[in-house]
Amino acid sequence: MKKVAFVLSLTVVVSLMLAVSAITAEQPEPKDIVDTAVGAGSFKTLAAALKAADLVETLKGKGPFTVFAPTDEAFSKLPKGTVENLLKPENKEKLAGILTYHVVAGKIMAADVVKLKEAKTIQGSNVSIKVAYGKVKVDNANVVKTDIQTSNGVIHVIDAVIIPKDIVDTAVEAGSFKTLAAALKAADLVKTLKGKGPFTVFAPTDEAFSKLPKGTVEDLLKPENKEKLAGILAYHVVPGKVMAADVVKLTKAKTVQGAEVTITVKGGKVKVDNANVVKTDIQTSNGVIHVIDAVMLPK
């Protein structure tokens, strides 16, 4: 009797093992981010863009990555001809910048995304994350599907292509550079700082401008003082993308105005001329912003 029971038990165990093996065999290994997107059939434009930007190998790599993936319909919302232009070889760098702005390092599931206000992309800039009425927005895009797991990360589907902001748009959106934005407009420098660059901008806050003698800002914004204003603003801009880690190694930096600003580091604090650097490395699509607490005037 015991022998029969043992044989029956052994049969049950073997059957269970075979069943588990069969189930495991039926479940294919999860695909990587690129193959998952291609297999879905609704990311044909994204797949073509990744290929044109030479990013396929990157997103087939170990990762993990979190990808906010625009659908074909999302790409179709862009102005006519935009996609075709971006796919041209001469726009490869620009396309890569846009695509990497959709990728965050690490595997961030939806439950964790909603706890964030922003996330740093591998492009370098931050995307804003907003949650309202149970819906999630990444910059201007709605998240329409979440947690598509892959072998090297996770995909969240979005209904619009998100475009990294340039220096001007980043400053305007921050809300604390209204005077600077008005000054750039008055000095006809908006187009310049929305250009390719890259630029490093030491950006005075509204509070910094308010420290100037009474009436100074109002006078500078007058049309007859446009050239003087442009000179002051250009004195806050250094050509190239100089991150904080490199700024502290310098004693001087030549501005696009032509003169040099003096850089001093003391007690872990950085000063550019008379201004304290209060926030660093705000990355944009065409450079970087370092926030300062005073307006610098060319000597």
C-alpha cells in the first residue's frame, strides 16, 4: 500500500513538473524595447526615427530604460513635413535629441511615475509630470497606456511627441525669469537664444533684476537703449555648454558680448563677477542655464 502511495505521489510530482515546464516553454522571453515597439504595430514612425537617429542599438542595450513612446497618430499631429524633415540625415542630431527626451534612465513603473513632478531624460533636460483627475501628463502629452514591460525596461504610451525646450522657453516656463524674458524680447535676442547654440546662460532671476537701482530696468527696456541692453544680456552668455563641474575649474570665461566674466569659488560657493550662482545645470535643448542672484554689468 505504501509503495502504491509513493508511486502515486511521484507521478503527481512529475506531472506537475512537466506541466510547469510546458507553461514555461509556452511563454516566450520578453522582447526588448525596440522589438516590443516594432511588434506592437502602432509605433512605425518611432521605429523609423530610432533607426534614422542611430538609437536602435542603444535601446536594445541592457538599460533599463523607461520610454514614453509616441504612437504613429502622435507623430501625425506634428506640423506637416516635420517628420520627413527630421528623418533626413542632416537632421540626425536634432532627431536624436528629441527621441532621447522621451527616455528616462531606469525602470519607472506607472505607480512611481505619478509620485514624480519631473524626471531627467537621457537627453539631459527634465520632462514635467502632472497628475490631475486620474490622468497623467508628461509635458504636453497624455499617458494613454502604461507598464508595457520589456526585457530592458518599460514603455508608457503617449498621445503626442514631446519636444525639448530651448533656453528661452525653459526660462519662460520657470516663471521666475519674467524680467529676463522681457529684456531678451526688447533686445531682439530671443531668436539668438532659441538658435542652435549651444549656449551657457547665467540667468538673473526677477528678484535679481529688482535689486538694480529704481528705474534701471524700465530705462533699459526703452527702444533707445536697445543696444546697451543687448550688451548687458550678452554679457550673461558664454558660448558652448559649460556644466557646473566645469565652471568651477575656470577663473574667467569669455562671453558673447566679448568681455570676460570672473569666476571665483570659495567655501563651496561659486560667484560670477558680483553674482552668486544659486542653481546650476538646468539643461535645455540648446545649452544650459545657471541661475544667479544679481545682474552682472560689463565693466
